[in-house]
Amino acid sequence: MSELQALTAAGNSSLIPGHTISPPRLIEWAEAETEAAENYLRTVVRASTDLPVSTRDLLHSRAVDNLRNSPFAFGSAGFDAWALSAAAMPFLLWLSLRIRHPRITRNSAAEFLRRSNADDIIKAVWDAWGYDGRKNPPAPPLRDNPSNGGACSDNSRIAESPATAPAI
């Protein structure tokens, strides 16, 4: 999306004929944050079903505490990891489409991701939501540690610039 499109909230109408992928409004952000938190809780419940009840209760309590202490809000590690996942894409696409097409369903929005241009649609959705869909840049080159006379071993190599290292 161009800067002018982002400023005017024009959206992207070139990828899905007859539909516009729009930047989210506050209500879409709130629904996405709620969905991300609920997805987190559903994942914990599914992962703990075969565990003893006491362990399961402990995990459930810990998950709720995690959400209380670090809510899944835009910019948080939990929300961003969810938003960039394949599982979140149909939901985010649905939220972005329903702004201009209120009758669209989640299932019909998910169908668009089965098209041949799905990669372009995914990038447009991430762009509308403020995410850069490109892969992380490669790690910075390593250089010899000058403090050991230029000797090189696994323990003596340091990154050129930690500030340019990709975030994990």
C-alpha cells in the first residue's frame, strides 16, 4: 500500500476483484486482540488435555496470568507472533474485507486465500495491518575479534553490529 493510500485509508482493491482490503479501524484492532488472546487460551487448553488435572489447572492459571500481565495488544510479542501466523491470516483478511463489505463471512474470506495470488493477498493484509511481510534480513557478517590478535574460533567471533541483528 502506498503512503497516500495509507493516509486516506483507501485500501487495496486490485487483488480481489470486487473487494477491498482496508486498513483496520479501532474496532478491528480490538477484535484482533481479543481473537489473539482467545487463540492463545484455546492452544493452552488443547495442549493440556492429556495432562493430569492438577498440571492442567496450573497451566490454565499461568496462561490467564500471562494475559493479565502481558495482554495481547498490537506491538506485543504475543500479538505480533499471532498476527504473522498462518492461523491468523483468514481472520485478519475477514476483518479487513468486512469494512467495505459487511456481509462477507469468515469462510468466504478464507476462500480467497486458496487462490493463485494468495501470497499477494497475504502481503496486502499484512501491509494494511502495518506489518512488513518480508522475511527477516540475514544475520550480520561475523568478523574476527581484534582483542585476540585476529585468531578465529567459535568462541572468539562476534557480530559486527548487534543493532542490525534480526529480532527473535
